Amino acid sequence: MTRKPTLLTMIGVLIGSGIAVGACSSGAGPSGGSATSSSPAPAPSAPSSTAPRDRAYHPVIDPAKFSNRVTNRYFSLPVGTTLVYEGTRDGRPQRDEVVITKETRVIMGVRCTVVRDTVTSNGALVEKTTDWYAQSAAGDVWYFGEATGEYTNGNLTSTKGSWEAGVDTAQPGVVMKAHPRPGDSYRQEYRPGEAEDMAKVLRTTATVKVPVGRFTNVVVTNDTDPLNPDKADHKSYAPGVGLVLADRVRSGHHEHIALVERRG
């Protein structure tokens, strides 16, 4: 699941400075593995979806049309960068470190960039997630899955929400379009009954101020989860920076995090 704001996939994730049918395979290698094909066939575009549990959802993925070099203006993944977010969950301090690694993983034939996301509260581990992203030739950033774990007192207590495209009917989704427009709606992930997050673009001209600065022409999305209908997150993506702010606006909990540091 794209669990932001506590997992920033992106979610969860990030800064500007970057599927074919078959079993998935994995492998590590340097960034920039798959080159975009020069074939005249159109690149895959972000699939829109209005049905919250459309079991017919099955985007056509051509690995030749993807690259692990994610350069989207609102969600880029420059290798070696660390993003630090801080805020609160139900009044308790929360810190989220997102590391864009040089590792890659091949999923459904697509070489994806590996992003590691660690959430702590008062120094105690709360959640660790590994996310996999790739960018289509059209410029949309696709989400190919996550391996996530929740922790209590240092012990792993749950891996619910983990999924990998091509495994157990899971399909990839889109976390940021190349040219987001108000009203755009799309799936971010899809494993029926386990990971079904969706997003809708609310605005593209917002102004946001966070500890690292003030930003204009910010894209704001409303992220929802049909499996948890009382949860919704507003996320703000600044051009040339990425995710800068996330607020849970409806649920039994309140969460707020903002970008406080960028390294690398």
C-alpha cells in the first residue's frame, strides 16, 4: 500500500534534480539500466480509474518503454539522495527518512529503482519499507510494489500491505503523471484486498511553505484507499523538489509531515 504520509512510496517520494506478461525476476545493478526504446509504438500512459475495485484493471506494460531513471518534475529519484520528513501522528513525533539507492530490481521485465523508507518515533523503529519505481517513456512514474514491515519494540509485527506487480494478481500503478491536471484520477497500486490506493489531482497552482522553503505551482493530490474508506491524505508535490508536505485529512488518526532536510 502507498501508505503516506508515514511512507512517502513516494510514496512514496520525491525530488527533482527520474510491464509484458510473465513471471517477475529480480536483480541489482547500477542506475540507468533500461534504455527507452526508439520504437514508434506509443508509451504507456497513466490509466484512469473510477471504479474503486475494478478487478479488470490490467495495464499493458512494455518493458522497452520504461527506465529506472526517474526524472519526473514532481517526483524524481536522483540516486544517492536522502530526504528527511518530520511531523506528528496523534501528537507523537514522527520522522521519516527516504533514501534513493543505486540498487535496481527487475519486476515484470522492467528495471526499477529501489527506494528505502524508514519511519521512527522518539527514536524507535515504527516502519521499514522498500519501494520499486520506474518511469515510462511518456514521463509518468509507475509504482511496481513495496515490501513493508511494521515494528513494535523492535520486533516485526506485520507485513500487511506488501505487494509486487505480477505476483498474486497484483498490477503496477502510477504515483505521478508527467503532466498532472486537476481532476486527473488514477490507481497508485493494485493487489485486490491488500493494496488499492488511488489518487486524484486537486490543484496544480498551490503555494506551500515547509521548513526547507516556500514553493509555488505545487501539485496537490487527494489519496484514498477503498479498503479504508475513512482515510484520505492530501499530498503536496513541489516542482523541482517533489513531495514536501502530507496531511491526513480524514480518519481516526491525525498525521502531518513536512520536508525538513535534503542530503546528497
